[in-house]
Amino acid sequence: MSTPSDLKFLIVDDFSTMRRIVRGLLKEMGCNNAEEAEDGAVALNMLKSAKYDFVVSDINMPNMNGFELLGAIKKDESLKHLPVLMVTAEARKEDIVRAAQEGAAGYIVKPFTKATLEEKVQKIMQKLAATA
Amino acid sequence: MKMDDLSDLAPQMAAGASPEVFHQLGMITRQLHDTLTQLGVMPKLQIAADGLPDARSRLNYIASKTSDAANKVLNSVDSAKVDHAHISSETRRIAEAIVKDPVKAVASGAVMNFVGDVEAATARIDQHLTDIMLAQDFHDLTGQVVAKVVSLATELEDSLVKLLVQAAPPEQAQKVEAAVLNGPVVNPEGRTDVVKDQAEVDDLLASLGF
């Protein structure tokens, strides 16, 4: 099974502070290979122009929100295999259900702990390993 | 309707009502308009009937989040400083011991104890630094809330202008669009449409087969 250090992450959030926090936590988990995008549109361009293994995305963003990004990823044959972990302040049940139905690999509500992020990333990687 | 016209209109509309009320409403509207103009915020839609209580709740949420973050950072800095001071004093102590009698310093285990101390202290400091980093998440959460309160203030301005112009009770205020209420749930108590914490997210996802 892969470890976070083997993977290239794309962190999508319109707040630079949150991108830095997620990046810092991933680094503590051993992942030094992470890039950032400030919204879904920028992220989608990056995903189409380079190879990534894991997407961590906010939902409420300008231009293209997290749901739109998730939908675009799952519709694209070359991207749909990518796990997308939603990390968001949206705590409405309908958003969580929608994310699950549209193919998100996990859902974390802000504020969150390092342990939560680590647990979700590991869980998703285990699932991917099991289905590979 | 320009703001400059409002003062002239107010007395005409005040028939049957206290001119003072309209005068004060006009002043409030102008003050709000000027403030929002200075902030570069353009007038937009109508205010929701429940907008003001919601704004109070959101502002309280900001105060709470920033206060929590400040305390968390200060506590972590205090703890890290204690560990840092410990490393500094132990370094001086072990240096003196090595200079005085290097063989004894090593043979007595003082050097290895020092190494162990440093390792433990740096691990604790690392945890404090992580805590400080995590405490910055308030910026993301409060930033979203601030944007919503600014939006609400803009809507309030529009409503006050309409009230002054029409000289009548405002029509049934439109409900805030669902999208406007997105973002951090500042007060989940009594609500069934939102989750309160990550455990509830996990339970909900588990019920969906995740």
C-alpha cells in the first residue's frame, strides 16, 4: 500500500491560510509533494496538465466550487480515479450526502485536527489499495 | 434613488407618522451607506427578516474563534518557551560538565541523559508548533463569516433606503437564499439539518455505506 510520502497531493482552497495548514499537516504525515490551487477552476487546469494522486478540496470557493470540481473530475475519464477528500466548513447533511453521492472519497468538517486528516487520508489509501 | 435625495423626501412621506422617526432612519441609512461606500461595498439585495439575529450570532462566532485561536497560540508559545528554556539551561550545564571532566560526563551518563532530554523536548516543541499552525484555521472560518456579515449589511442598507422611500412597513422580507447561509455553522444547537462535529459526519457517511 502507498504511503502519503509516495503521493502527490493537490490542495484546493480559496483561503491561503487553510492551504498552508493542510500542506503543513501533510508534510508532518511524510508528504512533501503537494501543490495548491485557489479554486476549482485553477485546480482542474492543474489536474489536466500534471499527474496528481490525491485531491483535498474545500467546497465554498469562487469561480468553481468544490462540488463543481468534484463533478468535473468524476466526469473526466483520465481523472475520475482520483480520490477527492472534501475538507470544508459546510456542515449541512445535504452537502455531506451530496458529496458522497457524487463520488467524494471522504468528508471532513472544519475545524479539524491533525488526527482526523491523517485518519481519513489513510482510510482512503487503504480503500484504494484494496480495490487496486 | 440617490442618497442626497432621501433627506428631502423623508418629510413628505412622514404624513401620519413622526417626522423624527424618518429623520433618524435617514441618518442611519446615510451613515450605513457612507460606511459601505468607504469600504467599497456596493448595494445589493433585500435583507432577510432574520438577518440581524443571524449577524449577531456570526459576529459572536468570530469573537469566539479569534479568542480561542489567540489563547491556543499563547498557551502553545508558553509551553514551547518552557521546553526551550530547559534545553538552553541543560546545554549550558552539560557543556560545563564536559569542559570540566569529559570522561566523567560521558561515563556518568550525563551526556546521554542530555541527548534524551533534548530529543523529548524538541518533540514537545514540534507538537506546540503544530498546535500553533492548526490554530490559524480561524482565518478561513471567520473570513467566510465576515463576508456574510458584510453581505448582510449591504442588504440592510438597501432595505432602509426602500423603507424611507416608500414610507411604509417593508414588505415581507425575502428569505435569504440558501447559498448565502452556507459556510461554517455558527450555532448548530436545535438544528437537524447540520452536523455538529466530525463524528456525526462519519456516522452519516457510514449510514450511506462509506
